[in-house]
Amino acid sequence: MKAISVRLLLAILFHAVVLEAAYCQAQLDIADYTKYALTQEGDAAKGKAIFDSNRVACSNCHSIDGSRDRSAPDLFAVGDKFGRREIVDSVLTPSARIAEGYETTLILLDDDSVVSGVIRSSTAESIELLVATGQVLSVQLDEIQERRGSAISIMPHGVQSILSKGEFNDLIEFLASLKQYESSAITQKGMPNPIDALPRSIDLHPIIDESMQFEHPVWLSSLPGSGDHLVVIEHQNRKIWTLRKPKASQAPTAVSKQLFLDLGVGPPNAGRLACIAFHPSYLSNGKYYLFDRVTLEGKMVAAVFEHQASDDRQRDSGRDARLIVKVPQDTGGHFGGWLEFGKDGFLYVSFGDSGPQEDPNGNAQNRSKMLGKIIRIDIDRKANGKEYAIPDDNPFVDDSNTLPEIWALGFRAPWRLCFDKVTNDLWLGDVGQDRSEEITIVRKGENHGWNVFEGFEPFSNRFRRSNEMYTMPVFAYARRYGPSVTGGYVYRADPNSSFYGKYIFGDYESKRIFALSQKDRELGEVRQIGIAPQRIVAFGQDVNGEIYLVGYEGMLYRIDFSATEFQYVHKADSSR
């Protein structure tokens, strides 16, 4: 691996020193400012004037009307997306949590100068950076010596040294007032408002003791051949564990876990293990597949690797992995992160548009790229110099303008998919850009619209093609219910349950858990059925069809539907 240059290292260290200095200064006032903003009422009109002023220059980087073309997230409906405390924390400590797609990139140029900003677009020739002043800086690739990600936000630190407590509170009041207005889309059947909550929530039973919490888990599934063993993936440290789940009569302390594979922590802003899929013949051939975001030959890629399990199938064998497919990433966001074998024996893989925000390069609609697509490949054969073959019935095998691997297209940031065990419908949760989160059922050859559409609403005509048909989602929800959907599973454990056949999903940020019914991809009813104790990063399903919830802070929960009923406002057909 190429050693990092001294000059770029100094730039990274400088960023760290700036953050440390800002942090030390912040500690002098942050508690007072936080307490004041959480206990006093502010003046939103005065806060808007501060937002637009040159003193804090918020409007240089943030838009509030969906225009978005800035170096920081659009704040349209930020008051719906986050609570007041979260807004306060984001303004006072901007580097504590940077929105995906707005990470700072440091670039060392041939003249030994260093520039930094947020990647706006990336082509084969150049990169466009949005810098803190709101300006766009174009950098030619052949002028770049090296580039690295930084954990330091370009948003200025130390706002409390500029504003009084009263002024800061007015600014927070203005940001908290930014709510999503009623739009025509919300009147559609697939985007109902309001979403009713059940009078009695589902129960969540921890399956591990708090002392056994995982480090940022992102995946849970069953280990083939073992009805009582689950597989858990830790995201950033790239470890896989097997977990013997407790019996109904046992306490979470009865759980035992064993390391299945340790891939080691990857490079900063790169290594992100997301999903595992076991070969349909795993018990006989020991093959399994991982979706990982890694750096190969100096470039960030989303990749699928084939691994070999030990003879007893209880751990990895330690043999070298085989690279199956790699997809270069424009930025560190929206890489996708799901793979699963269908009943047809073929491997399905989802890739996000890779960013930057709004998909300015049109990756999701570009049929010559796998970005923003679901691909379908035959992993048991090799053909045309690739580590896989193309199934003969893939939808675009005879289309010279489309990659033959593509099974469906038009996705932004698909986060968690599943096949319904009964109907074989492929359900997908797609994280939205500014206004809505999508749940959809995907079928062969379809275009699901991003970035021509976001949810049910038109988004951009830049990459629209004449005579193209776009598939609308089954359901979309506005940001008041959450800003980051997490796809789940169709409940199939107890045929006598009122939740049988309902799709269970949630929102990562708001922690809301939902259930919906549908017929022929038309929404029947949707309900909020609970609130999770932790951010919902994934759901899991065991061999019996029971559904689990994965909290990103480390806990795992079994969902118990027996204490409540999926109730209707309108009597819809929920036979599926």
C-alpha cells in the first residue's frame, strides 16, 4: 500500500488540531448553550436573519428550499428529520456526525498544495469540490498526487464564540421550524398522511445481555444447517460472529458467541462489511459471499468476495478469498450492501448510486454501469473472462446498450432487501434524497426512477429518457416519520397472526417500526407498530421466519407480535 505523503499527513494533522482546539473551546460553553437552547423559546424570524447573515454564513453551504447545490446538506424539513437536541448537537459539534455524502476530501495536488471540500461530481477526467465558501473548485485527475478522506467537517466549529446564547437559540428555533409542507404526493394512496400508530406496540425482547453488545452490527441471519445459530456482522471492524440464540425459556445471558471471521479494520472511510450470503449448497461446498466496501489498487470499490468455510462449516477456513465483482465508487456513500441467492439459484446484488448527493452523474440511470442497480449473476459458472456467468433469461442480455448483469435499475441507496418466502416478491428499502423514503417491490427489467423521481414526485429531468417507463414504489413516507429507511422482511412465522404476510420495516434515525399490507403492489394499510430503543440498521430472519431487529448501538432484539393486532382504519384485502 502506498505510504501517505508527508504534506497530506500534515494537512490531516492540521485538521485534527483544528478540531481539538474547537473541541476544547467548545467545552467551555457547550453545556450552557445546550441547556439554554433546550429550555428557552427562541425567535425563528431572528434566527433566519442570523442564518442568512455573514456572521455565521450558514446559507453559503446550506440551502433550505430543496435547491441543494451547496457543500452541506439541504435543510429542507430538518425540523421533521431531527429533534431539537440533535439539531443543537449538530451545530455545536459538526464533526461528531457528518451526513453521508458530505464527508470532507483532502487532495494533494502536483504543486504540493492541498485543497479540501465535499465531492460534488466525479468523472473520468476531473473532480468537482464544493468548498466551505460555497464555491465550486474543479480539479483535474492528472493534477492529483493523492486524496484522502477526513473526519473533520468543513462546517465551521465554535459557533458559540460568534453568537450569544440568545442568538444561538434563535438560530436553533429557525432550524427546528423547517418542516415539510403538504404536497400533492401525500394525497396519493401510496403516501398516506398521517400514519396511524397501534394503540399497543409490538414487544422487543433482547436476545443478548448488554454486556455482550456488538460493535456496530449491521446484519443478522441464520447459519445454514443450524436452527439455533445466528450470524452477526460488525460493520466497521469487519468481524463476523455466530451466535447461539437463547431458547424462549432462557435469559439473554445464556447466549454464547463465536468468531466466524475477522477481516481486520479497513482503511479510514473505506472498509465497510455489509452483508453475507451462503451458497444454496453451503453445507456441501462451504462457499459463502461477502459484500464489502474496500480499497483495491488505490481506489474505493464495492465488491463481492467468495470465501470458503471450514470443514465443520462453523467458521471461515482461512483460505484466500476470490474477488467476484467490483464496482468503483465515486464517493464513500450509497454503496448498496445487499446480496442474496434467489430460489432460482442465482446471486442478486444491489449497488447504490455511490453519490455524490442527487446523483449528478446519473449513475442510477446509466445502463453501462452497475451503480444504482440490482444485478443477477450465475456464481457457479465463469464466462467471457469474468468470475461469473450471465443467466440466459436476464432482462437485458440482448440489449447492446445495457450491461447484461443488470436485473433492475433506478435506485439511490438501497438499504436492505429480501425475498418473501411465500410469494418470492423482492422487497427493497431505498433511502431518499430530500423528501421521502421508499418501500418498493422490484421485478425483472424495471426502472424504479431515481433520480428522475424521488418517491412519487418528479425530481429531475436531466437523465430522463423519452418513452421510458418508471415503476412507482408501493409506499413512501415523508421526513416527519424519519430520514433513512431500513428495509425488512415479510412476516411468515405464525399463519394465525394478524401480522402474517405483512412487510415489517423501520427507520434508522427516527427508530420507528412499521408494518404494511399490499395487493398487486398497491398499498393496503400501513401502521407504526413500535419504537426501537436503538437506531434500526437492519432486520434479520431466522429459519422459522421469526424477525429480529438490529440496533446499530449494539443490541439485538426478537420482535414479538403476539401482544397486539395489526389494526385497520379501512378494511383492505391483506391476503398477501
